[in-house]
Amino acid sequence: MNPEAFLFWFLSIVTVSAGLAVVLLTNPIYAALSLAMTMVGVAAVFVTLNAYFLAGVQLIVYAGAVMVLFVMVLMLFDLKAEIQAFSRGNLSGFLKIGSVAMLGGLIIGAIVMSSNSLLGNNLPDLVVEADGSKQLGKLLFSKYLFGFEALGVLLMVVAVGAVALARSKGGTHAKH
Amino acid sequence: MGTDVFQIAVNCIKLVIVFLLMVQAVPLLVWLERRGSAFIQNRFGPNRVGPLGLLQLLADAVKFLFKEEFVPANAVKFLYYAAPVAALVPATLAFAAIPLSTPVSVDAFEMFGQTWGPYTFLWQGYEINVGIVYVLGVSSLAAYSILMAGWGSGNKFSLMGALRASSQIISYELALGLSIVGVIMMYGTFNLTEMIAQQQGTLSFQFLGHTITSSWLPNWGIFYQPLGALIFFAATFAESNRLPFDLAEGEAELVAGFHVEYGGFKMLLFFIGEYGHMLVASALMATFFFGGWGIPFVGVAEVQAWAATVVGAGTSASLLTGLVHFMVFTLKLAIFLWIFIHVRWTLPRFRYDQLMELGWKTMLPWALFNTVLTSIIFLIAHS
């Protein structure tokens, strides 16, 4: 096994197990810490792909974002009630099964759809020079502008949805 | 890492040396801090162990090593032990990416009956093309060690300190990141080495088709980005949790904040992390705004010519040139570190609401203003 393959497998195992820990651990604190670990792992994988700019941005944006999450968890949650809410109840069980099914569908779909285009050799040469942040910026603001903006809107929706969910009935800090 | 055994070996040794450089600077800085504070407060400070008290820190380190090893009853063991190590890592990783001097070119030479080709070694742990992004990204991980310590200690004071520290770091990271956007626009690169290269010589820039030059001012970033430099320096104080921003420790309210429950060498590791962040901040300050390893009024070529007359041309001249520039860089570092220490013993601590107000209502808008102003000026100047 050459060093690059070893590094890739090592980082993948760390990242995937940290990602699993986010989902499987019932304590929100450890889940948040594992999320941070996942982000660092993904950044390291970017480094092995010579995408240094993306790795740095990954660290800055997501490490900071997870930090906010962490503070939220510490300050706003009643931890004991939260652990129970995460690990008990019929509704959450159904939600879990549903999410797993959706994720499974996504993965299978991604594999089926990408096996033709990504794994085949009929792709145009998309590789720009190593860590070409300039090309990246130009591509984002010209060719992929729509996707970029749509992603922004999506994130906005997620933020609003998170607040709405947190304040609706049944949450640990619901409106009384 | 390199193409052959020699290059790989040298690069690995270099990584170790850069790490030791940072760790070895800490006892000196602590000594400077204690003697400096004593000087400011009109007392003696540690002056018994060794000449000028210089060996005091060695004695302290030995004492720290022999302290009793304990874990608080309520502590989460894994986080409690992991936090001091996590405090050390980000500063080390960030410092290794900062160019400390001019590259050393080694001519081809014979060793073990083999010719080893010409090499070029950089005076830094590793070069990264997007240096700024990397350094900022890595050092933003430092907050996790504080949170881990605060949560893992199982102590309410620790947790309060950790919460304060994390919200402070989040707030000031925005101003920190925005304050150097102007710098990035000005140099047009993320690469720290290229930034330093652009700051050599005397002040000269293009404006509306005219070339404006100064006869004596060096071409340093501070003359283009004074506001950015000010905001950046203030934000680095908050990032490294130093006074006047050390609300996370606030002895009067929180005993010692996130490291209340730490003793012995674990506590010393937090110390090393804090001083490491000071070092990184000073190095970035020198790199962005004060010409990095550049000597004002003297070019690299002149130093090289002088070195060639002293030790003869070739490898040794290149090495001597690197050494001279490294000394200059160290001098610049020392000046900023002394400012860090001087501010700590001069200014009182902020109140918490004042801290947040300064971060969100003063520094963030001014950093945004600086960014917008820089881009407008660039648009005009290059039209």
C-alpha cells in the first residue's frame, strides 16, 4: 500500500467513524465534538487531494459553525431531558427509521447515477491547477452562480426551519 | 516532502526544529513577562535562580513535572486529558506554515560516494500556497481545547470560562477574518512568501496611471492598510485570550476560568498554547504589515553579496543570508511580543458587555468599512 492510499484509508476511517459517532452518541456534547472531528477529517481529505483552499475554508467555516452549535447545546439544552428525548419515544424511532431510509436511498441513488458519469472516463477535464482559488471564485460566480445562490437559499430555509422546529410543541425549550 | 533521502531527512528535521523553536520560546517569554511586569510595577520579579533569574523557568518546569497527578471527581476523563494536548496542536501547526527567512539554496555536493543534487530549502515547516486560509483555519480550532477543558473538568467555573472564551472567539474571528481581506486584495495572493516578496524595496504604488514612489519609506503593508493592521492586532489579542480580553480567565469572577482544575504540566501545556498563539499572531503581524523577514532599505541581493564576501559564495553564503533575515524576523517578532506583554500589564480587563459591544458594534463595522473602502480605491486606482 503506497503512502497516499494509507493516508486516504486512515483519514476515511477516522472521518466516517466520527460521523457515525455524531449520529449514534446520545449525548449532544459528544455528538457536537464528533461533528468537529468529522469536519477536520474532511478538511484533511481535501489536503490529500491538493485542494488546500477548500481545506482551509472547510476548517474556518465549519469549525466556527460547529463551535456555535456547541455553545447552543451547552447553553440552551436541558441535557438530561435531551438525552431522553433523543433515545426514547415512538415518534423519534419512526423518524430515525425514516431518516435512515432516506439516507440509504440517497446513497444508492448517488452511486447509481454517478457510476456512469464519474467512474467512466468520458468526463471533460475539469481539473484546474492545484488550489486555484482564483479559478474557483470565477467558476462559482459565473458558471455555477445559480447553484451557489440556490445553496444560500437552502441554508436560509434550514436555519428558519431549525428555529421553527425548536420553538414548536414538544421540544425541550418550546414556547409555553 | 522531497525527492531523495537527504531532502526528506532535512525536511523532517526542520519540522521538529520549528516545533522546538516555538516550545523553547515559551520559557523565555514567561521570564520576559514576569520580569517585564515587575519592571512595570516597580518590583524585582524572579532574580534568584541563575543570572537575571533566567533559570527560574527551568526550575518551574521541573516542579511542574513532579506535581501530583490528579483528576477531579466529576471530570470526563477523556476530554480532561485531551484538552491540554489539543491546546498545543493548533498553534504548532499554524506556526510551521509561516516563512521565517529567505530560502537556502544548497549546491551539489559529494557524500557517501554519491552526488547529492542542488536543493532549495525553505525556512519554514512546510509551504502552503493558501497560507492565510490555512493559518486562520487551523488556529480557529484552538477554541475547542478551551471548550473541552471547560466541559471535561466538571466544574461550573471552568464551564463559565469556556463559554465566555468560545463566544468571544466566535465574535472576534469575524473581525479578524475581515480585517485581512483588504490585505489579500492588495497583494492579490494567499501565499505568505509572495506577500513578503511584494513588500521589499521602498514604498511605490500605481494610482490613476501615475507611479508614486517614496524615497525612504519601506514598502510595508501598514502604510496601505493602517486600519486593517489595527483591527487585526486588536482581534489577535482576543483570539489568544490575553488581557484586556482575558474574560475567559477572569480571576476575580471565575477563579481561573477554564483551567481551574488543571495542575502541573497539563496546566503548562495550556500556557505553551497561549504563548504559541502570541507567536503566531506576532509572526502574522510582521508578515502582513511589516515586511516579514525583509530588512528596510537593504535588499536580499545586497545581503547575499555581503555574505559572499564574508564566507565565500555558494551554500554557506545562502545559509548566512537566511540566518541574517531570520534574525531580523525574530527582532520583529520580539517587538510585537513585547507589545503583547506591555499591554497586559498596562490595560485593565473589559467588562463582558463592553467586550461584546467592542467586537460586534465597533470592530466588525470598521473591518467591513475597511474592506469596502479598499475595494473602491482599487477600482478607482486601476481604472
